[in-house]
Amino acid sequence: MNLELVTIGTELLLGFTVDTNGAEIARALSAIGVRIVRRTSVSDSPDAIRTAVRDALERTGAVLTTGGLGPTHDDISKKVVAELFGMPLDFDEEVWRNLVERFARLGRTPVASNRGQAEVPRGATLLRNRWGTAPGLWLEAPLGAEAGAPRGLVIMLPGVPGEMRKLVEHEVAPRLAERAAGAVVRSRLVRTTGIPESTLAERLGDVEREIAPLTLAYLPGLEGVDLRLSAWELRPEEADRRLTAAAALLRERGGEQVYGEGDADLAALVLDAARARGARLATAESCTGGIVGARLTEIPGSSDVYVGGVVCYSDELKTALLGVEPALIQAHGAVSEPVAVAMAAGAVERLGADATVSVTGIAGPAGGSEAKPVGTIWIGVAVDGRVEARHILLPRDRHDIRARAAQMALFFLLRRLRSGS
Amino acid sequence: MNLELVTIGTELLLGFTVDTNGAEIARALSAIGVRIVRRTSVSDSPDAIRTAVRDALERTGAVLTTGGLGPTHDDISKKVVAELFGMPLDFDEEVWRNLVERFARLGRTPVASNRGQAEVPRGATLLRNRWGTAPGLWLEAPLGAEAGAPRGLVIMLPGVPGEMRKLVEHEVAPRLAERAAGAVVRSRLVRTTGIPESTLAERLGDVEREIAPLTLAYLPGLEGVDLRLSAWELRPEEADRRLTAAAALLRERGGEQVYGEGDADLAALVLDAARARGARLATAESCTGGIVGARLTEIPGSSDVYVGGVVCYSDELKTALLGVEPALIQAHGAVSEPVAVAMAAGAVERLGADATVSVTGIAGPAGGSEAKPVGTIWIGVAVDGRVEARHILLPRDRHDIRARAAQMALFFLLRRLRSGS
């Protein structure tokens, strides 16, 4: 089934609140086979709410709203939708009793404005909210609707994320799953790094035709280009089977730049690969300033493999902590192949590791030259005594360059750890 | 002026991508007096894009879109909008030349699919994109539009957040500001750290009544509790005057836990404070694994103050790199006051710094005990020969504990650097 989301709240239009509710609901409902065809955010004004809900009903026949069910006077969603359907509001004693009891447990007393929360459009189904004061509503027109009123389904949920989430899980998803009847929307992510989007697209060739009816989306980010495969409105078993086959095809065509699926993290893969060969890891960072170490240690249990690292931001510390010869720096510059090699080799020796990675580069905004522009990075990798360095040139600003450099450092290290030498 | 946002991308409807672009654009445009009256997200399908843009033009007369300007064939926004306006697409040699040059700088060659990025709807104004390959577009119908075509303004931006942001700032906001003229919505952020939300609220007292009609929001996060002051639909001068006064009041009441305004970053403030006293900085990290170093080096120009650091994740490296006595670790444990002190002092000596900060703690999920539960952190600070350590206990999971520990390390270091001893 198709459905539109309408999130209500002036904050959303001012941009002070990021609409995470919308994304969360979309994920939860897609997974049970409901297709979200449009999302709209409008302010707390009656006109805006009425127009958005009415248009969505006309287009799609089913709409889920969040927000505007609270006690303050900008909470008017319920009133507007009830009017639209021609449903009068009835005061519901049980909702009121629940609210009074809930307040009592928190040592509070309801105020006059809370009474409005106990009003229910006649004919609506209450979605019980055990996590807050405003129940959700399930309105299906033309249940008692006036002639000329729109037809369709309106589901109304509070905008508080914790309450919304619980109501979707316990009340909305089970009811919608029955109607969606079997077909689901499922996705799988295949992660790549170290290859530009357009080159990747060439390499994958006419894969989109081959995997149809699955669809493929390219998602470039600081960690690389992710490939999202989606199965739309298939039976669960067929969706899974096709996704598995398509992911295998992407891995095959994508080559070694494909490093994992789902939420695969290069840092975790590096730790696994080091663990598998019994290697102790260390890092030697200049321009990334600790990002590689921070990413490795973000993974629980990293301490059994990762011994530590140095952030040798100044040239003096490259010498003092890693034994890089000052003459080498003077001859080639700190951002150079010999220095990247010396840093990685020095980390093996000084930190007592079997596998190390070094990063030295120009993150900008200052420090670039014609020969070594901003974005110039050398990455050294030492594994079991063999050291080599690779050069890359990265686009954009300091933040992006550093994040991408750290990702590439992990990628080069992973390849060496996996290649067996 | 009123304007609608239309964000384009099937990903947004699946909920895999949170629509941060929408929020960011809304903030930037509200600040110059443009009122965002509706936000819509639609899939990459031509029908959905056409309907959303046409409806928005009919309702509001001005629309800003993001997404669908890239090189892959789900990037169809430009084509659809040009068709809607009856504008043919012309191949633009200059856009193409810029793209080829940009690729050349990165050592890449454009492929066939990139050529579509150089097509421009006839009569559109190009919004030059120096941060990526796809220029933004400013289309104003009925410039050469067919009879019956919709009228109004369509601004099209790429969906890549970094490019979108720059184009809004440099190309879109200045053009729209001319048309907007009038009441604005403005905000100011006052940043605090090291104080819980409820304690802060008590300290601030009845400030919300005192600052009316401005409003105050508490925004707790990993860096502390931010306080957002907002002025709603005031004239620019009055908004700024009231915001300045209210921010001063918050700083006065909030005490030393208030560390800055806006996008103030403790790492930048630490660098400034060190620079002011001519101190060279170094870091010694265990449980934060490089986060403090990464935060300091994220700031451009950090290399004139920050010399580097060590990530001594293993006990052996605490000894080898910082000279922490093994007996000390054995007697007190690696997470203890004496070890934090020895790490900070060792960093002064071994890294040749005047001011250092050390962090040792239990980030979890494993490694906690009754005496030292997960979240136990010791932070050592050495400034001009005087070393001291402080204990904190942080809530939640590994990620949060590490981020908060890094923030507190910077906070303690800043206080010492500013206090003059």
C-alpha cells in the first residue's frame, strides 16, 4: 500500500528541528511493505495542516501525521482533521482518567489545557499511548463523514520521538502490515571506498538492467560511495533472494574497492584482519591528528589488537617519537613518500607493532603549493617488515580531506593485512 | 517572501537518509527573512518531481529543490523542471570546461555520464559551484516559457550537503535577501559544558520570563547543554539587540560552564588560550584513542601550537612513550589519579610541551568493576609545571563516553590555560 507522511510543526520549517521522525517512520513502514510516496512538513497553522492532509488523501488515500496532539494551543492537528472528515469531537472519560493517573504518578496535576487531549473524533480508533499523554488516532473516512468529505485513512501520532516510535511499533505497524499484505520494501547496502562515483558506475556497467526489478542508488559520502540495492513490493523471500544475488554481483564487479555490506566499518574489518593473523597494530598520524586511532578505538575490544599510536604533528615529534631522520624531512618534505615510509617503519620499531599505518598530508586551508596542493596525502603501510607508501589527492576542505584520508589509510592497511604480505 | 523546499531522493522516502539538508536550508533562509511554508520530499521519479514542483509553484510561487543533479541516471531533476517550464537543455561549454579542469586537478577523466551535468536549461542562471561538479540553477518562468507553463521561481541545488551549503551561502541567500526584506527569525546559541540540564535550569532561574518575547530552548548533546535563544518575526535590529542582551544574561548566570556562543568549539578556544600564553600543547590519550588530538587538529592553523600526542592504549606504551612507571600502574590501575598525572607529566617531558592533557578511563562495554564502573574517567592537566587530575563519571555507551570525555578534557585544559597557572 502507498502512504504519505505529514509532519506538523513550525520548528520543522524553521530548521531548528531535524525531521528524524519522518526518517524513522519511513524505515519502519517500508520494512513491512508500506511504500512512502511523499513526505511533507507544514507549520502548526490550521490552513496548512488541512491542505496538506486533504491533498495527501486525494493523491494517495492514506496519510500518517505526527505532531500537534499536545496540550498547548498550537496543537491543533486533531481538531483540523476531525473537521475535515466532518467528525465531531467527544470528550473521552477513559482517556482523561489515564491522563490524570499518569500525571499523578509523576506528581503533577492536569491543567485546563490538558482536557483537550481527551477529546476524540467520533468514530476514530484510539491508539493507546502508554508512553505519554496524547493517544494516537486512526481515522477512516467515510466513517460517519459528511457528503463531499475526503475518503481514506488518516493515522495521527504525537510528535515526541519516544512516543511516536512506540506507537508505530506497537499500534500502527501491526495494523498496516495486514493491509500491505505480504509485499515488503527491503534494502541492502554495499560499501565501497577509494573509487569515484562515475568510475564505479562504469565498472558496474549495465547492472541496473540486470538486477531489475531491484533498484540501485549511488550514495557518495566521506567514507566512499555506498551502493543501496532496494527491492520494492516483493514477497519477503523473493526480496531477500534477489538482494543477496545482486549484492554478490556488485561485489564481483566492484572489485577490491568493495569492502563490506550493511554497516560494515573499515576500522572493525582492520581489527578483525589483524586479529586473524595475530598482528599487533599501531598508527602514526600527522595530518589526520588522531582520527585513525579514534576510529580503531571506537570499536569495542580493540585493545586486544591495537596497542596505540603517535600524533606527530610537528616535524620534531616525527623524529623524537618515530625516529624519522631530520635530513629525510629536509630533503623531501614532511609530506612525501620517504617520510610516510619512515613513519610507518618507525611505528613498528618504537611502538612494538607488527602492522602499522602512517598518514602525512596537507589538509589545508594553508600549506599547499603547486607541487603539493591541498589534499596531497601520503599513506604508509608496514606489515611483517615490508613497508610501502601510496599517494592520493583528495578533494574539498580540511574536514573532508582528513576524514577521507583516515578512511583510505584504513583501506590500504586492510588490503595489506588481507593480502597476506 | 514565502518559499517551499522540495528535497528529491528516493532515499529520503525510505528513511535511510535523514533530511538534514532541508533543516539547514530552512535555518539559513529564515535568518534572512524568507519564510519556508512547506517542505516536501519525493522520490527520484519524474512524475513525483514534476507534481511536487508544479504544486509548490502554484501554491507559493517559489521553490528550492535539492538533489538529482548528479551524473547517474536517477539524477533527473534538471530535465524534469526544464520540461515543466518548456525550456530546452543546452550543452554549456564553460560548465563542461570547469568540470574537466576540476577532474584533472584530482587526476580523473570525465566519463560519458558526466556530460549531462553540463547541460543547462535555456534562460536559467547558473549558480557557480566551486565545491563540486554540478552547478546550481536559478530558473525564473515565464522566461521563454511556453503558454500554460507554470510561473514562478525554481532554485535547484545539488543534494551533496557540503556543496548545497556553500551554494546557499554564496549564491542563493544573497539573491533572496534582496527580495525578502522585513521581519526575520533569528537565533543565538550559548554553549555550556560540564553541567547537567536541570542544574543549569536552576541556575538560570526565571530567565525565560525575563527575556520574553525571546524564547529559550535547552539542547543537551555530547558536548554539553546548548541554550538556544530565538527571536521570532522581529525587525533585524531589534532581534539582534534583544539576542545580545539575553545572551549576556545567560553567560552571567551560567558561570564558567558557559564557554562560548554560536559554533564556538572548545578545541579552538584551547588553541587560542595556549597561543595567548605562548604555550606549546600536547595530548596523552588512552580511552579516547585520539579524539582529543583529532579535535585540536581539525582547527586550521593548529600546528603553530599543537605539537602532537600519543595514543597509549596499552599499558606498555604508557611506559614506553610517556615514562609511566609500571609499578604505578600495578599499584593503582591504569585508570587512576596517579596514572593520569604521570601521563600528563610524561607528555610534557617526552613531547616537549608546556601544557598537556591526559585521559584514561573505562569506555566499556567491558572492563568495568564495582569500584571503577564503565564511564569512570581520570583527566590530567599539566600547565607550566603544575599537574593535577580530576575524576568524572560519564553516562551511557562507549561512543558517548568517549566523546564526552574528550570534551571534558578540553574543558579542564581550557580552564587551567585561562586561569594563569
